[in-house]
Amino acid sequence: MGRGIGMYDREPGAFGPSSATLSIDADARLTLLTGAADTGTGSYTVLQQIVAEELHVPLAAVTVVQGDTDTAAYEVGAGGSRFTHTAGQATLAATRELKQALVTLAAQRLGCAPAQVQLHQGRFVAAEGHSLDLATLMAWAVEQGTVPLTRTGSYLPTGPVAVTSFCAQVAEVEVDPETGQVQLRKLVTAHDVGTVINPLTHQGQIEGGVVQGIGQALTEHLLVQDGAVTTLHLGDYKLPTAMDIPELTTVLVETKAGPAPYAGKAVGELSNVAIPAAVANAVFAAVGVRLTDLPITAEKVYAGLRAKEGWK
Amino acid sequence: MRMIRLRVNGQPVVREVPDHRLLVDFLRYDLSLTGTKEGCSVGVCGACTVLLDGQPVSSCIALAVMADGCEVTTIEGLAEDDRLHPLQQAFIDYGGFQCGICTPGQVMAAKALLDVNPHPSKEEIQAWMMGNLCRCTGYYKIIEIIESIQAVAEGKGAP
């Protein structure tokens, strides 16, 4: 048995412009238009949450229309661990501008200056106490001809962000000294995170990344012979299966610091990178064999074990 | 060409198919049931899993003519009108999918397991589900969902 540590850091992606357009209709339903598509990471829900949070509406009141780059404002899209940061900020900008427009409208309706109106617990409240809710405001706004009300927000990062997103991992392996077979028994993955906007999808990213790292560490190998790839399909290229996953513990060290809305950071490309290092270090700790190319196969460990014993 | 008579998601289907038509292609193209996905075309990834007389099969290496006289269940056959099957709802509520490409296969394989073993252990689940590859989730939530679905369906707990 042996344990090994791997560590990795990268800052949240901070490149390329993001934009988002938010509209509200006569029934106070909100529609956010984004040029990016949610590939399964849950970005749809994160953007939906930002709108709902700012305007004090339930999630169900917000629809995200995604992926139509003909109609949406410019958006680089998901990649490089950027999306919660940049698209989140663009969405926040659009939402805050729309909120200001709604406050101005509410002020007209309430007969006071916009500076005297606050959105409080879902109601537009004037300084002297009169208030109205969003549904009432929008029904009135229809009659004023100001529906739908639309605002676009943009965000362009100005350079790399000065925050870390550390990941530290410990792998515990069991190595058979006769055959070199490596079993990954336990893994702890600890993450330096900002505010976690959606815990379910955040954890999904961590778990998926861990198992991708395990594949790279232990089972995945693209064979090339005379310049031709000879690993031709998933029967030959071994992805980890449900049987291959270790007991996993996740530790989140949450700090309120990060470039995404509400001080969020990033997690998309964090949990996968250091796994091979942790596993290789664990194998070394277990049987003293130091491997520096992947995947870490029983054959390689076996060769290392026999070499240590002086076998030819 | 051959005439096949089968039931798909409870409905009778009578079609003429070439002998070499794959079951996955028959479902997706002849019947427009595109919920079943083709991931590897060699029967190892499980994305194409459907139930043939209740048994999970890789439809990408099954022929449509093999389904003659059989009951085929695809992912489209799980929901009743607007009500999702508890497994489907649990996959939504507890993070059982991300990109979704493996998900129909995962759900069908899970249903087949729960039909024969309503209270599988974690080890039994892992062994049964190892034929359904997933790149996004790392399997943890899928296993937890299957392990706790009975309790979830009875309103007694969550993964």
C-alpha cells in the first residue's frame, strides 16, 4: 500500500468577450439569450440562478435560450474554465441594467424618483412605503408600451486574474508485488474554491474530472505504430468503468474570492490534472518503482520491480 | 428483406427491414426513436442499451430481425404521459447526467438491474453497470442514485 500526493493550480479562465441579453415580458417572465451552449456542465442553471438571485424571482421564472449565435450577442463560449466567470459576469451586467430599468419604471408608477425605489424581497419599494411586485409592474408597463424590456450586458476580461484555484489530491494504491497490478483504493481531492454557485453541478465537475484523470493515469493509451493509430475504438481504448472508481472524498476550502459573480472561481479543469502524479507517487511509495510515462500499467510496474531485484 | 412483428414501448410495430439492419438504426431511423444513442458501434460503451424482453442488450450489435416477436423497451418507453419514471427524475434531481449522451443507456441498464434486484448493493451496481461508460460524471452519482432509488421513490430519502 502507498499514498502519493499531487497538486495543481490554474487561475479561472479569463479570456475572450462574453455577452448576454435579458428580456422581461408582460407576464414578468424573464428570458436570457446567450450564444453559448451548456455542454452538460450546468452553465444554463448557473446563469439562470444569477438572474433569479438579482431579481428576486424563482428559477422557474427564468428561461435561458442558448446556442443561437445568429441572434445572440457575441459570446466566446465554454472552454478554458472561463464560462462561470465571463458569461456569469455578462449575465450579471445585463441583469443589473434591466433591474435599473425596472426600478426607473417602478418609480414612474409610484410617482417618485428612481433613487427612492429599492427592490426588496421581490417588491419595488418607494421611500415612503408604497410598493408593487414585478407582476403588477409589468402589467402596468404593457400599457405604457415599454414591453418587452431588454438589456444586453458584456464582459471582457482585461488579463489573467490574480486568484488561485489550487487542487491537492492524495491517492492510496495497493500494488501486487508479484504482478505489478495497481489498484486505486481511495482518493481525496481538495479544492480551493470561491463561492460555489451550484453545489450539485460543481461536484459533478470534480467527480468527472477525477475519473478522467484516473483513465489517463491507469488505463488509457493511444497506440501509434509507424505513424498510424492502432487503438481504433472504445474496445481497445480503455476508459474507466463504474468498477474502476476509488472511494472518493472531496474537500472544499471555500474562500469568498474569485472573478465570477458572487466571488466564484472555476472548477472545470481542476480535478483531472494532478491525478496521474498522485497515483505515480503512491506507486513509488508502495513499491519503490518510479514511473514517468503513462498509463501506469502492471507491465511497467512489474518491469520496475524486477529491475530493482536485479533481474535482466 | 424480412417482415418483423414486434412491440416497441408497448405499441405493436410491423415493418419490413433488410436482414442486416441494426436494431439501433431501426429504432432511430425507421421508428424515429432517437433517445437511444450510438457511442462506439462495437457493443462496449452501453450508450445504445435497450431492453429486449426485459434484458439489456447493445442495440448497435443486435439486428432488428432478432427483435421479431419480442418486446423492446427504449428510454422513450419509461415515462407515462408527462410523468417521468422515478429513475429519470432522480437522474435529474441528483446530478446523474451531464452531457447526456450515455444517459439513456445508463437509465435502461439501471432499470434492468432494479427489475431483477430492487435493493442492489454498491458492489452489485458497479458490476452490473460496468458496461455503461460515462466520461462526464465519474459514475459516483449514478451509483448513488441506483442505490437509493427505492428509498427516493418511497419518499424516504435521497442520495
